[in-house]
Amino acid sequence: MYLYITINENDMKFLDLVKERYSCRSYLEKSVEQEKLDYIMECVRLAPSAVNRQPWMFRLITKEEDKAKLQQCYHREWFQSAPMYIICSILHDEEWVRADGKHHGDIDIAIAVEHLCLAATEQGLATCWVCNFDAEKCRQLFTFAENEEPAVLIPIGYAADESKEKKRKSMNEISK
Ligand SMILES: Cc1cc2nc3c(=O)[nH]c(=O)nc-3n(C[C@H](O)[C@H](O)[C@H](O)COP(=O)(O)O)c2cc1C
């Protein structure tokens, strides 16, 4: 099925933002302004979630000692260049579970984290989703509630690299 869409000026703004966001793997030393963080976190706060449970917690990691601890959880040189990080956790106590047993915390956190990344992009900042980290180590080094799962790490700052061409499936491959 082909989708014929008319792109008006407002649509383009969001499409431009979506195109602009990319996984940044090199950051400048410049720190992130508090007003920008406040704006981004407000966009996170307003994210939708199943049954409006909002089963999430976001830890803003800015202190040098905490940054050093988090860097032990993901051993990539580029990761260390970020001026700060956000640990995004699922609160399994609070997530909605469908009657057939399907948990929705993963879906909820993904929506909130993408709000974060797009809002950061809009503010001229760069981010990268990181899920391939040592979650067990993260649990040891930081204090989490028993049913809280650190699920995503987001380094955030000003980009020192540039976006690459987006490699994506074609529209025909993803829609019927
Ligand atoms: C759920 C999720 C987990 C990811 N985990 C990592 C990761 O651990 N390390 C990494 O470098 N990139 C990670 N990425 C980034 C993807 O590799 C990237 O989004 C994808 O290649 C598309 O590139 P783009 O973000 O530049 O458009 C992750 C992305 C998502 C959505």
C-alpha cells in the first residue's frame, strides 16, 4: 500500500527533527544548560504510557564521580566524552500488565526516552540510546529500588561528530 501524504509546513518541522536526530558517538566538553535540561525533562514527563502508569525514573548524572561509575558500565571510548548522562529506569511495580501477562514497561520507557532524544535534538543537543550496557554493574554502583530496572543510558551533550546517512528499510518493506 502506498501512502500519499501532503507535507505541509508544520509536518516538515517534525520530519526535519526526526531526520536531525541521530546516534551521536562523540561529544564536545561543553556542559548542558539547566534550562535545556528542564525543557527536555518536561517533554519526558508528558510522554504517554499504558494506563497512564508512568512507570519510570530518570537519574541525571552530572557529578564527576557518578559519571566515572557509569562509564564502568559501558566500555566505549566515545561514551566517556559525554558531559552528562541520563539513566532511564523502568519501575516494574508500577507498569501496566495486560490480562494475558504482557508487561508494558519496556514500551512506556521507549516512548519517554524517544521524547527525550527528540527534545534534546530540538534544543541543539545530541544523544545516543545505549542498551548494551552492564545492567548488573549499574545496579551495584548506583542505588535502585528492588523492582526498578535500569533499562537505557542516554549520554547527552553537544555533538563533536556529524550524522551519517540514515539506513532504513523502504516504505514498502515496513507497511502493507
Ligand atoms: C533500543 C535501542 C538500543 C540501542 N543500544 C545502543 C547501544 O547500546 N550502543 C550504541 O552505540 N547504539 C545503540 N543504539 C543506537 C542504534 O544503533 C541506532 O539508533 C541505529 O543504528 C540507527 O541510527 P541513528 O540513531 O543514527 O538513526 C540503540 C538504539 C535503540 C533504539
